[in-house]
Amino acid sequence: MREEQIRRMVSEGKISPQEGERLLEALKRSRSGEADREIARRAGKKKGGRRRLYIALAVIVSLLVVIGLVLLLFTLRESETAGDLFKKGEQAFAEGEYEKAIDRYQTGLEKEPSSSTGWNLLGMAYRFLYNQTGSTEYRREEVEAFTKAIELDPNNPVPLVNLGATLFYQGDKKEAAVYLERALEAYPDHPDRVGIEEMIRQALQ
């Protein structure tokens, strides 16, 4: 019922003035309640909107922090030289963490693939991992790494001796003697010359 209708009913004598006043007062209270509910509804929507906004901002900030950390780690890793990585590999190797050492050597070789020293270190890590596990896959990787080291530096006595020893102990003694002899030719004063010559003697028997 509207206010005009109530006043018309009072003027036409259909209801008493007192009854009309009560109806007008009730109408005002009704309108006031609707207004309060509308205000509350709008306030609730604003609060809900703010809450969703805060949650979205928190998620975005968290993602930015994670991305920043990843980029920082990537930058630090990229800034490391091959030499730095080889040293970290040697440290892991000394601690018996051969798989970790392999990871460091391989990353270093990605930066400096022509490093004979790096390939030799990788071969040694695979050797010890083979000795630890007995996996022929590691033995194959060991031989390939030593072979690569020799290809890059044919006169490097270290991988020559290492490959020769590997071949010797796996039974390929004739082939082992070739690498061991090359090692002594490249480094006549090798500190382990006597032991290498004994291996050659046994291989050629």
C-alpha cells in the first residue's frame, strides 16, 4: 500500500486518522528496513569484492616471488664457469656423491665441451658409480667419456692411463696396452711408470 492510498482512505472516511497514522508509520518502517537491507547488501558485495581482490593480489605476489627465485637460481647457475662446475663435481666426487658429481661435470661440459679434463673427470665418476652398482651402462659411459677426453687431447696421459686401465681390467688387454704405451710416450716420467709397464707386460704375454 502506498502513502497516497492511505491518505485518500483517511480523507474518504474509510479509516480513522489514527489508523491512517499507524499505517503511515508502518510504511515508513518498512521502507527503512528495505533501505537498510539494500545498504547491507551493497556493503557485503563491496567487502566480497575487496576480499577477492586481496586474494588475487596475494596469489600474483606469490607467483612473482617464485618466478624471481627461479630466475635468480638460473642466473647464478648460468654465471658459473665450467671450471667452477668441475670443482663442485670434484667435491661431490670426494664425498662419494657420484651421481651429483656427474651432474656437475655434465653441466660444465655443456659450457666447455672441448675440455679433455672435464671428460676425464666424468669418466672417473662413471667408473666409481660402476664399481658401486655393477651397472654395465655406467661402464659404457665411462669408456665413452675417457675416449672423448683422448680425442680432444691425444697426448693427455691421464685419460690414456684411465682408459687403458679400464680396458685391462675388463679383459681387453691388447687394446689396453696401446693406450698405456701412448701414455708413457706422452709422459715418460710418469710417477706410476713401473706399474704401467707391468700392466703392459701382462697385456702382451
